[in-house]
Amino acid sequence: MAKKSSASNAYSREFLEKIFRTAHKIRVFETEGIKLYRQGLIRGYFHPYLGQEGIATGVCAALSEGDYIASTHRGHGHCIAWGADVKKMVAELLQKDTGYCKGYGGSMHIADISVGNLGANGIVGAGTPLGVGAALANQIRGSDAVTVTFSTDGATNNGTFLESLNLAAIWNLNYVLVVENNQYAVSTPIEESTREPDLYKRGLGIGVESHQVDGNDPLAVYEIMRQAVETCRKGKGPVLIEAKTFRHMGHHVNDPGKYMPEDRLTYYKQRDPVDRARKALKDMSDISDGEIDAIEAEIAAEFEAAVEFSKNSGEVSIEDFRAFAADY
Amino acid sequence: MYREALREAIDEEMARNDLVFIIGEGIAERGGSYKVTEGLLDKYGSLRVRDTPIAEAGMIGVGVGAAIAGARPIVEILYVDFAMLGMDMIVNQAAKFRLMTGGDGRVPFVMRTQGGTGGGVAAQHSQSLEALFYHIPGLKVVMPSTPADAKGLLKYAMRQDDPVMFLEHKHLYMTKGMVPDGEHIIEFGKGDIKRSGTDVTLIAWSNMIPRSLEAAAELAEQGISVEVIDPRTLVPLDREMILQSVSKTKRAVIVQEANRRGGIASDIASIIQEEAFWDLDAPVEIVAGLDIPVPFNLTLEAASVPQKPDIVAAVKRCIHQDNYSAAAE
């Protein structure tokens, strides 16, 4: 992965470009994906990551090959930031046999264990123990790999949050729990779910190094995550990071999100993580507007090609499905 | 002994594969409530044999996650009753991961636990919950009745790639029996004839095997020859062995300690009537626990699950049915 250069706040153009590419690619995937959904090409559930792109982008930039991630129901952004193939993602959403899960999983279950992606998850809070388990497996095999669970504010009120983070703590696992605090558990605001909305404090109570970061700032997320990874590789994990953010829309595509106050939405949109990634790239490197346009055009073309590829793909046959069932 | 056979299986597999590890409550220093893991901490160290806090959802989930990531965990849960705290991890994660990943993701996860009545440990420590797991596609359900089966099946469980609910019985840990020397592995889906007979097929598992064998011995004295068969694994189920035996004896009695409603006995009965209806000389009998939580009072506890006289009576009813139909002809 690209590394930050020596002077603080001085990033290489390559690194800044990678941050922007990732954040923007997630934005395009979700924006275009919603269009496909509205056209009826994507069925089932689609939980957009719009507005939260900075977190997956910053976190994954601090990880290396061999590390592991576990994700949530809102998982497209994590997959993309982890380097997933957009073609196979779109194909999965379109139920095709060329998708990551051959159409057996769908949006909420994209996984690729061959590269350490333990998968999205339809059960809020479930990624926490699964991630801790992967960290435990790595400790047992003597690997210094770090496992990250992307989790949510909603999940912090689930019992698995305490149970798993506590296990990671007593076993000193190389584990980072990233709580994406988008301030809504489906439609229930954080203030109604807990008396202490600063969620990082939960980790402190069980002896876990814990931090809070602006989740809409990809570089700030990257910096805190880089430190967390270092802490882990020194054997001093786990680490909890609370990344504050806000969704740009409701819980899923069909949820208008009318319960989200306009002023707060405006506040966060003014701090849009993709805009900030673009601005950082422009301000801190010699890239030209034309070159940025070219990156955007390239990503748009990649998505279009993925849709074309998916439309031309087939589906698992009933015969193959029955054979799978007989062996299950 | 049953518990020693289990220990041997874990010991041998830990020696064979560095990715096998075991976690649970009080299993390391203390050696487990049933002494199954005694000595393993000294032999394999605290990296691979570790105690957990009382956090079943967490420990089952961590086991499932470790399995997905390629390790071979055994999670020991003190009582099957406590596994209810981790059902999301078992039902929604472990059982479904292979399908959700289109077949690529595997979960070589073994949950060892124990169930059943015995000794007045009351409603929350006495259940037979195998039907819950049996119902969920993707889980293997194993219920050994003898030391040899316990060892052979546990070794196989630790080598295959699907989540296994390995359900021991609290009354069996001290039972004795021969265990074959050397590498002893029993594949899933292969039942065992525990006693050969010709008049009635008696299908049972776990602690209902010794009880059924006692009943069969008593019936033999009365001239009734009972074949006692033990599927050993409920998922996968050795349908062939059951159907072969039933086609020979023409009668079937199924005995389960679990309560009757929605139980595995009912499912086996439906398989028999579908596949062997024309072979039957009498309706299939089911002997099962009452549809009520297990009471503490020892007399009532005993009354809540099948006892030897219940099994004997069911076999006789089965034979009697035949006499009725013969008389009617």
C-alpha cells in the first residue's frame, strides 16, 4: 500500500490519488447502483454507504495484504476500499453466477475469504465476534495480520459488542473495531439509544485503547488507523475507533429518511468525505483538474463495463442449485 | 470411558494439526466440568487451550470467525441450554456462510456441549435440544452413545469442513466401553447396529441407547427380538440403515429423550412411512419426552422422559398391533 511520506501532512501524490479514487469509486458505485435499483435491475435490499466513504477509505489505506476485514449490512464501501472487483460486485447484485457469491449472497453477504474479506453481514453486531475470531486464528497461526471489523453505532448496543471486544482485550489480539457512528440505528437516533453518545468511551471501560475521529475526513481516519495498526502489530491491541459520520439518505434505498433533520444533513454534506478527498488531492499535489476529470471518467467507465459484464452473465442453473442443496 | 475417549480425540487432533484449538469456560486449568480437557493445557499451552469469560454469544461467534479464517476451533459450551445465547452465530452465521458465499466459504467449527436429564439439575440444565439444530440446513448434528463412537466421530468432526453440533450426554461421561486402538475415525452418516434382532427395529441415540438396550434385553427374555440401531449422526442421517432394518423387522419404534413435539423422531417416522410404508406390519411408535420443561423433582424428572418400561410397552404395542390385524383378517 502507498505510504505517507516523512514530513507530517505531506502525502505523496500517489497516496492522495489512491484515497480519492477509492472514495470516489464508492460514491459512483452507490449512486449508479441506486439507479439500477430504481430500474428494477437490483432486487432485495440495498443499504447505501453514501456519506460514509471516508471511513472505509481511510481504514483500508492503513491495512496491508494479509490483513482481514469484516463488514456490515452497509458493506459495499468496505469491499471497494478493500480492493474488490467492481465487476464481481455488480454481478452479485444482479444475481449472476459471475458474482462474488454466484448470486447466492447478494448485497448483504458479499465476501471473499481468499483475500481476507470475511464478508458483509445481515445481522447487526455479528461482524464483531467473527472479526475477533479471525484475529484469534491469526494469533494461533503466529501471524501479525490485523483484523478490522467495520461496525455501527447500532451494533454497540448489541451484547456481541461487549462480549467480543472483551475477548479481544483479554487475549491481546491484533484487532481494530471501527464503529461507524452514523447516528442512526435504522431510524432511531443515537440519543435515544444510549445516554452516552460518545461511543469510544465504551472501549475505555474494558481497558481497550479507544479513539474518536471525524469519519468524514479520510486522511484523519487514515492517520488514526495507521496508529491503531502499529499498536496492534506491537502486540498491544485491540483498539477501538469511533468514526463520526452521517448517512446521505435513509437506511436503505426505499427509506426516504424523513426522520433525519435537514440541518444536520446539511452540516455533514458540507463536510462531504469525497469532496474532501478530492480537495486534499488538489491542494497537496500537483494534479491538474483535467487529470482529476480523467480519473473520474475512468471510474465511470469501470462501472459501466461492470454493468455490461453483469448483464451478459448467466445465473446459476436450477440443476446446479439442486446439486448444491443435496450436498448442503 | 466416554470422557477419556473424547479427550483422546482432541489430544490426537491437536497433535496432528497446529490450527486445532479449544476454548470454553473452565476448560484449561480446571480441565472442564466433565474433565474432558484435563491435561491439554499442560500439553499444548495457553495459546491453544484457553478459558473464556461467561460469554456464549461471544465465544461461539469467535469460534465461527476463527473457522471462517481457516483455523479449526472447538468451542466447549457447558450445557446445550447455554448454547441458546449463541444461536445467532450458529444459525445465521455458521450454518449459512457456505451458501452465502456461493460455496467457497467453509466453517470447520465444532461446538461440543452436553444435554439431557439427570440428577435434578432442573429446567435450564436438562434439555435435549438437538431438534433445533437438526432443523437448520448447514449444521451437522452428532450424538454419540458410546466411548468408541465419541472418539471416532469427534476426530472426524475436526477434519471435515462444516459446522458441527457435537452433543454429548451428561449421563454418559462415566460410561465404559472398548475403544479401538490406533487411528479410529467414524465418518458422518453411518449408523451402527447396537444389537441385532428380527421382530422390531428400535431407533435411538445418545443416552436412549443404553436404555433401549436394557429394554431389548428384558424383551429378549420374553421372546421378542429387538434390533437396536443408533444413527450416531442425526445430520447426515443414515436413512439406508434405518430403512433396511425396518424392511427386515416390519416394525419400528423410535425413542428420543427430547420432548415429542417437532422432534427428530417424528421426522424419522415420516421418512419410514414415505419410504417403507408397504413393509410395515404396524404403525410406527414414538417414545418421547413430555411436552413440558424438565422439572427438578427427581420423580417428576424421570416421568418427563422415556424410561425402560415406556420403551418395553411401546415395543409390545407394536407387536400387539400386528396380532390385532392378524385377528381381523
